[in-house]
Amino acid sequence: MFTGIIETLGVVKNIKHENDNLHFTIQSSITSELKVDQSVSHNGVCLTVISIDDDLYTVTAIKETMLKTNLDQLKIDNSINLERAMKLGSRLDGHIVQGHVDQIGKCISKSSQNGSWLFTFEYDPEKDNITIEKGSITINGVSLTVFNSVKNKFSVAIIPYTYDNTNFQNINVGNEVNLEFDVIGKYVARLLQK
């Protein structure tokens, strides 16, 4: 479980294909605090650390992960949002995030708001995911509050700190992002469908 509060940005240093899997080697300021078998959120995707070497560590994404996320679009030297799993007994500053991306969304609008940024995203409504006004959403692992929620679109406002300390600074119109919809909302929606 995660909170959606990004700890640091990592940098992709190597990408290795092995059958249907992709191995990503990441350089990060938190590498020295990691251990093999630990779960780390990478742009909102929970991946397991499989090896550590100095300030580099490696994780593997399988085919199922690649089909539901934007990880296959990563390139060498891209920045990636990182968060270690939350500790029980700590403050939950964001919201409950599983690290299980539901689908990809696309940025359809980005505008400066005189000190903050307004992003609008659209997503495929056929996958039965929903947002609600003032509800939570995770975008590339960042816990945010939804507004302007309609059937397959929503907006978020990004404060300068978040913009400067996550890869939101690299998201532009047309870019795809990982979306994890609010876990409580997903369960309620499924119950209502039955």
C-alpha cells in the first residue's frame, strides 16, 4: 500500500527486454535504503526490487503490467516518480493507493494558472472506471483531488511543489499517464452494478 505522496524522482538508466518482460534499472537517492524483495511505486505501478548495485536498483514489469500502464513508453534518462510502501502507524497524507494501475489516461489540456497548473485528462469509459467530484485519483503515482468530473474526463490542479518534485513537469498534451482510481469508489461502483 502507498499514499500517493512522491518521495523522490528516479532516473531510468537501463531498460532490458527479456521475453515479454522489461527490466528497468533506476538511479535514485533512496536506493541505499532499499532491499531486494521490497515494493516500490514507479509512476504509480507497484514493482519489486530484484537487485541493487550502488545507487542503482532493478525492477521487472511483466506483460500484464505493460498492457495496463505506460511503462513501455519509458526511455533512458526519463524521470520516474518513486514512493516506498507506507509504514503502518505513519500518517496517511494522500489516500489509500494500491499501486495497481487501472488504465492509461491521456492529457488533453495543460495550462498555467498564475502559480499553479491545471491539467485535464480523458480515459476510456468502456473500462467502467469513474471519478467523482472532490474524490481521489492517482496519476503516475501522485495522489490528487478530482474536479470537473464527467463520464470520461476530469481535471486536477497541481501546486508548484508537486510540479517541481514530480514528473508532472514533463507531462504535456497528448502524453499518456497511469491512472489508479479510488479503491473505495471502485468497490462501491461494483456493488451498485450487482
